[in-house]
Amino acid sequence: MNLIFATSNAHKVIEIASVLPEGYTVQSLKDIGFTEELPETQDTIEGNSLQKAEYLADKLGVTCFAEDTGLEIEALDGRPGVYSARYAGPEATYSDNVNKVLGAMQGQPDRKARFKTVITYFSEGKNVQFTGLCEGTILTEPRGTEGFGYDPIFVPDGCNLSFAEMRLDIKNQYSHRKKAVEAFLVYLKNSLGQHISKP
């Protein structure tokens, strides 16, 4: 089964492709030649995920899925949350966003945080959403060079490495994104049955 993923983020494509079982392939916006920027104007992670999937489905008449992910920090009242990708501004780099979080968390004893991923599957005018969570803590300085986004300052519960210090196969043992994908795959298997078991 081929899945069209409403994203231009190569890191997300790699992470999702890495947890798909045999018989599944994933295509990004680049792979299908779609060059428009998808809208992300909602005030929730769920809303952004749905907006992206619905926009691509309506535009191309295809079945597709989208995801939106946010880092929710307890001491910052859930920020950056839905604004994680542009926390330090619309043109912010990953480093800019990390530095803004570290600045906001300076001297803060409560370091609890979680990553939240919401996948939206959009097909024939209907949508279903799947959520994956990863609880953890925020470091006081970045560690590691793997991954992307806030990975260098996030340590998942039950581990002493940041996401950026892990190989992808290790990260997938904790990953919010993998958890959302797994719930999505269960739905596909249950709803489409034998049709998706064929390569």
C-alpha cells in the first residue's frame, strides 16, 4: 500500500518510513511533485494535522495523511505546543527554537515535557486521527547531533540519552511519532483488511 504523506519535511518522512512494515511505501509532497506550502493556521496540533491532510486531499483528490507534532513543556503552560516549528519566529531554524526554549527554561526546576504527534488520515471526505505521546524532560543544554527539531534537549522517560544522541532505531523505542503511526496502521488493517497486506 502506498501512502501519500502531506509533508515536505524529509526528517519526518524518514522517521515514518522507518517504522512501516513490509508492503507499505510512503511518498512525500516532493515525491508527488506538489510544491505548494500547506496551510498551518490552526491553534491546536489536531487542527493543523487535519488542515494539512484536508487541503491536500481536496486539492489533488487523493487519499492521504498528515501529521503535526509539538513539544509541550509543563513549566511553560504547554508551550511551544502547536507553535513548535516557529516558536522563535516564522523563519526560525531548529537552533533558534531550541535556544528560545532554553532561555525560557533557565533556572526552572520543573523540566517535565512531552512530545505529541497527531496523524490525520483523510479519505473520501472523512478523517480519522491518531495520537502518539512521549513523556520526558528538558535538558539545560543541547546534547547530540542526530534527529532534528528539539531532539537535542529532550530526554524521554526511562532513558538518559537525548533523542539527538540516539540512532533512529533506538529513538523509535520511545518515539511519539512511531506510536501515532502504529495506531494508524492498526486502523488501516482493521478497516481495509487484506487489501493492504499485499506489497
